[in-house]
Amino acid sequence: MFTYANTAVIIPVSLVAITSEMGFSLTQAGSLSLAGSIIQFAILLGSIPLSAAFGKIRPLRWGIWVLGIGMLLFTRITGYISALLIITVIASGQAVIEALQTPLVEDIHPDDDGSKQVFLHAFWPMGIILGTLIMGEALSRGVDWRTLFLILSIISIIVGATYPRKSRAKLPGSR
């Protein structure tokens, strides 16, 4: 959740640097978020049949990898169209993670009183706060925005690679 939260704030935090380098207008920059939100909405709805067909673990791993690969690809954007296309990749990964992580925790801990959910979701604001402060400070000190995207892409890909396989997860029989 911490890494996922960081990937959610890196674009707004880096937007001034990205628009300056790429020559985007603020309208174009805002439309990147709009496009990402539309994709996320569609994928959140589409995750219902996706998880019914494949379970939650496999699509969640795919979502983490798609997010990491999207972040990596974003370091190579050359203009508005490439940024727009790659934002849809990033948003796709984020949407799958958003849709499936909470239900997966419910599946893993069916008798939980909600404390596991609270613990999971506690990492969201910490990721937002620390990500905003650390990435903002790094950008202020001259670190290239592409370097920050690269670091988060590597972390996401590592998380996806180390995420447990479905065959190793112990879920209740009905899940």
C-alpha cells in the first residue's frame, strides 16, 4: 500500500517538472489525470468479472507488474501522446490494485474484526505524506523526475515479483 500510494502522488508532485520539460500546457497536464481516472473507473468495474474468472491474487500480481512497467515506460515519454498512452497503463495497474487488495485481505482473514483492513489502509496516508515530502524535496534539490519514476518502477516490479503465487496462498475454500 505504501508503494502504491507513492505511485499515486508521483505524477501530481512531478507535474511542474514534467510540463516544463515536455512543454505541456496545464490543460494537457490535467487531461492526463482525467484520462487516468476514466481508465481507472472502467477497470474498477471490470475487475469484478476479472477476479471471478482468475481469483484475486493473479490479477493483483499482474496489476503490480503493469504499474511498475508503466512507471518505467513513463521515464521514456517524448511528448503528450506518449504520456497520455502510458498514463493509461499506469492507471490500469493502479485500478487493479485498488480493486482487489481490500477484498483479498478480507478473503485471507475472513473472521477479522476489521483490524487487518485498518492496518493495510494505514499505509496509504503514510505513503502519500512521505512520498509527497520526499519526492518533493528530491525534485527541489534537482533530482530528475524520471529518476523518481524509475525508482518507483523498480520497487513495484520487485513487489510484483515477490508477491505470493496463487498456489502458495492459503485462502478459505469459497474464495
